[in-house]
Amino acid sequence: MAAPSTPIPEIVTTLASPVTLKGTSEDGSPVYDGELIPDSLKKTVNEEERSSHEVGRETIREEDPGSSHANQLSVHALAQRGDTPSLSALLRENPTLDLSQRDEQDITPLHWASINAHMGTCRFLLDNGADVDAVGGELKATPLQWAARNGHLYVVHLLLSHGADPNISDSQGFNTLHLITHSSAVMPLLYMLHQPVAIDEKDTDGHTSLMWAAYQGDAISVSLLLRHGASVHLQDNAGMTPLHWAAVKGNKVSIKHLLEAGANLDIREESGKTPRDMAEELKGLVPFEKGLEEAGFNSLGMKRYGKLSERHTTLAIFILPTIFLGLIFKTFAFFEWYISIALAVAIFASMQLTVTHYLLRHQTSEYKVSSSNHFASIIIASIVWVSYCWASRLVSGTPGHGFGNLVFFVATSGCSYNLFKSIRTDPGYVPLPVNDSEVKEALEDLVDQGRLNGTNFCIECMAKKPLRSKHCRTCERCVAKFDHHCPWIWNCVGFNNHRYFLSFVLFLIAGIVMFVRLSIAYVQENSPEYVPPSKPSPGITICDISTTLCRASSHDSFLLSTALWATLQLSWTLILGVSHLWQVGRQMTTFEVSNLGRYGYMGGRGGSSLRDQSGALKAAQALSIGAAPGQLGASEEAEGLPTAGPDGNSFPPPPNSSGHVHGPECNHSEGGHSHGIKGICQGLGKVISGPLMNILGLDRFTKGKAIGGMKKAGKDQNPFDMGFVKNCSDFWIPSRDIDYTQLYEIPPEGWRAYRRRIAMQKKLGGENGKGGYVAVNDVEEV
């Protein structure tokens, strides 16, 4: 299955030129540049690169006084160079100039402008009568197909808007959808799937676009095609299905997607091989079986099911921590402390194993524990046992601490209420599109603005992404003003429930502090006085550390173990409380702070702030379509997908056809492995601390460049910052004037001026600005 390529002679271009057909292999398959199966995304080695800011933009070329032959270049050479001013001058000199004329290779100027993503030149040629569906080159392809082969999203959009036919096939039987799939460009593929094309159209070898995506290992493309109705059961001329081709490639994620879509594991190609047979023959059985496992199958291809129903599983997970924590606390009443600690660890580990390897074993998501109610149940169980100890011991045992008991009751009540509201409140899910026409409209709007990328559109939710939003891989929804996904509240933290979450944390801290204080008072007032032994025991005992602990362990070990467990929770609650209070004062979220060092406030180009991001300011809309970012529409999409750190997309990013461009912005670090004892200790430290940091929610402050982001957050400009007092009042007394699920850009007058404007309108009785950003004209109608 040879990857396609346009066989025309190699020439020097400003951006790209197709690879050359070198000959045929023994079986008659075409060989390109010495390879039987080339990477259709590779550019020529010596081509001149342009930055992502220049791709798709009409280059303003200053005339070189030393270039005497500039006016002697052909129309095709000028189109290839993107020299629109010279083309315009030629047309003025000769109004009868045929802009669809063909060179010696039967190629038109529009072909050359399209493959090199010269938007201005393409627009000029089309506006002056160039044939949009001209067929040229040895493969008899159209300009649309040349642009599609290289994933030039905005050129494809321009050509389609001028009536290009996406269903024309070249001499290899490839239509536009096939060629965009070859490019591995995500956003162009998404855009093309909403055009009038047959998704299961086959090429001359019977390959569909889904087969090509599976063969290339493009898991994101496979997912997109499946969600748009591509068939997993079609077979090519050799009897191979998409699952066969995924097995050939050995991409476990593609295999997982195909199996989840209902691919048949038992279907055989013409030589009688199943997908598993092909994987085994090509030594790719490990990724194949991994794909089976992640899709919910065992190694034999049998579907795995849960031991209990979903409802009973949730109920069992809810009850288990209460039982197991009670057993842990009770062990300290029957055994010595060193035995009790070992038993407590074993009991806690058995609870974890019961949840992960029994109740949730059938679930395949890597986030299956954090997406379940397990951690929230641990918090609830802790509140239950702390409240039990307070009601059964501390209320009656601390008669002189009425105020302290009242504070504890208020703190526990507030903690419970806000925990409930944090769990049950919609965090601010971005509305999903109602139908396909809504999706297409959103895509067309973003393409027209030159902003169709992963920052502004979510390919998982198929919806526009508001500013400050993020797709949560655990909840599988985009959340407005996303802070983080918190397993302790079994929910995301977003603009709707952030206040409840922080209130829960602060009340929890206050409750723990008061519970420990009351426990100390209870022990001091009710336990016998400590009498040192006449004969000191060898070694250090708990009584040598603290006489209060010694008295508590002998008088009420259950209360002591409960108090120690509650105190342990201060490790993460204090950090969360302090950090969130600081972020509230700065009008920032955990996601924005932790990623500032790499992506900026919203995600995007490293080191830039939201003020500089694509689509952040109104000025971005003033850019013409020719200023669209990214020649592929793939490199930027990959950054905006649920990928890096807490930011997320669950698929690996697609291959970048442009390769890495070395320049002054590169930030290369020394590679290699750490050897010796230091390396081993570092590895063990990561293995042990990684899951612990994740459970405690502290990984957001330790991974990536989060520390650098926190330092930078204190001085970098934040367009949403209204000052400490206003930021805090907005958080604790939320206004209904701003709906972050509909906030797609910063108003042109700036955030402060906009907030003052809508506040004035509200004071005067107007409703403009309520519910989201509503543009306000400079001259108001009377």
C-alpha cells in the first residue's frame, strides 16, 4: 500500500514541492525517492522554510534592484514564489494573459500557488478567472488535491468557497478526502468531513480514508472518521479491513478506536489471515493486545464486563472507605502501634486493590479511578468518622470548650454542604452542538477568521472552545474557566463550582484544626496523668516524643488514629487553600498558572501571554484569511488537543509534516539517561512520588514548567486582572453578567472597560452584556 505523491520534477520552491517518482518495485508498486512506502508528509530537503506566522499570508516582496530577470519569470514561477505583485503587474501589462495556462508539465499557476500555500496568490488567480478544477500533472490532480495532500487548510477552504469539486479523483483514484487523510492534518480533515464528500469512497486499490488513517497510525484521524460514520467493515481489493491495516502499523490507539466502533476480530483477508494473525506475523502482537485490553477485551478477544452493575459499583465504592477506615482506626485499639501501622497499610492497600482490580477492572480508561467516586468516598468516610468521634466523645468530654465545639460544628456543616455542592454542581460544561449544521457553522466561522486550531475548537466535543476553557480527559467535556479535575470532589473545578470547591477546602482546614484541638483537650482532661516508668525502656518510645500522644494512645487509640488521619489531610488542603486564594487574587486558575511557563495563559505558543494569543484580542478578527496560522493546521491543533500536562487531549498528536525548524526560539536540552545510583534514586523517587502527587492534587505544581509559570504569573500581564479587591469580589460574589461558556474573545475595548460598560448598562436598566460577551457599538442607537 504505497503512500501517494504527485510525480512531477523536483524544483526549488519557497515552501514545498512534491516528491518525485523514481521507478517501480518488483511487484509493480511505485517507488518514491528510493522508498517503497514514503512519508507523504515529508518536504524536500533543501526547501526554504517559513514560520507559521508567514504560512498562508501573502508575502509583500520588495523589488530587488539587482534582479534584472525578475520580470522575465514565467507566470508559473511567480505563482510558485507567491509573488502576487509581479503577477498583478503582468496582468496589467497584458490583460489577455491566460492565468490557467499550463507549463511543460501540464500544470497551472493555481496548482503551484496551492501547494505552496500562497493564499494571496491563490485568491488573486481565482478572482481573475483561473480554472479552480484544472486537472494537471502526471497524476491528473486538481489544485484542491495538491493543497489537500499537504494539509493546507485555508487554501482548501478558499478553493472550496470558489466552487472546487472535492469528489474529483486523480489517476490513482484519490479524492480530496483521501489526500487530506494522507497529510495527517487534523483540522483540515475535520473541515473536509463537513463538506459534501463520500466518507467511504475507495481508491483504485479499494482503500478507504479510514484504511489510510489506520495504516498511517493516525489515531486522531481514525477517531474523527469513525465519529463521522466511516465503516469499519469494508474490505479493500485484498480483503483487508481498517483493523488489518491498524494491526500492520501496530498502533494500539487506532486498534482501540476500531474495536470500540465494532470492528470484527475474526474477519479474514484473501490469504485467510485475521488482524491478530497479521499482528503476530509482523511482530506487533504486543500493541495489538494492548489495544484489545484498552478497548475492554481480553487477550482472546472476549469482551470484559463488570462484576456489578454500574449503579451497584458506585454504591460499593461509596461504602467501602467507611468500612475500611473504621477497620484501620480500630486496629490501633487492639495492637501495638508498630503492628497497627503495618496492618493499616495492608488494609488500605487491600481497599485500593478491591476498587481497581475488582470493581473497576472492566473499565479501560487510564483515568478510571480518578473518574470514579473513590476519592470522594474517602473524604466522605473521613468526615463520617471524625463526626462520630466528635459526637461520641468530644462534645461531652470537653465541657469547657463550647465555642470550639460550635466552631467545629459550623466548619463540618459548611464542609459537608460545599462538598455536596462541588460534586453536584455543573462545573461549567461548554454546550455541545445540537446537530451537524451547528458544527459546520462553527468550523466555517473559525476558518473565515483564520482561527481553526486546537486552541479555538475541540475535536472531542465538536464545539468552539471559549477563552480559559479546556477539555477534561476525565470528564470528557470542555469546561469553561477550567481550573483542574479534582478526584476528591468527583468533578471538574470550573467557573460554576470553583467557589464551592474553595469553600469546601477552607471549611475542611478549619474543621481539622478544631478537631485536633478538641482532641488534645479531651485527652488532657479525661486521660490519666502520664507516669514515667521506673525503669526506662530501651530505644525511643511514643511517650518520649510526646506525653499527650502517650496518654492518648493508652486512653483512646481510636480517637488518636482518627485525629492523626485528619491531620494528614492538612498536607494537601493547606497547599490547595493557599494557592487558590492567591490565584483568586490574581484572577487566574490552576490550569493557567501551571501551564504559563510553556503555553501562556490559554495554551498556545510557549512563553506568550493570553494578550498575545491567537483569537484573544479583537484585532485577531481583523486579520484576513490569508493570515491564517499554520500551513498544515496540524502542528497547532496538536498543541491544543487534550495532550500536555493537565491540559489534555487523550490521543497522541499527529505527525508534523514540516519537521522541526531550528532557530533562535529553539530550547534544546541535553539528552541521554542518568546512570548510577543517582539515576536509580531519581527513577524510584518519580515512581513513588508521581502517583502520590497525583492523588494529592499537587502534580499540577510539580510537573512541566509549573514552578516557572507561578513565578511568571506574578509579573506577566493578565488581561482579566481587575485588581485584587475586584478579583476577590467577582469570585465570592459572582456576577451573572459574564458567562464563561460563551466568552470567545476579549472585547476590543479591553476587559476593564467592558466590565465598566456592562455595569453601567445594568445600572441604567439595560440587559446588554448579560450572559456572555456582547459587542457594544461605539455609537449607541437612540
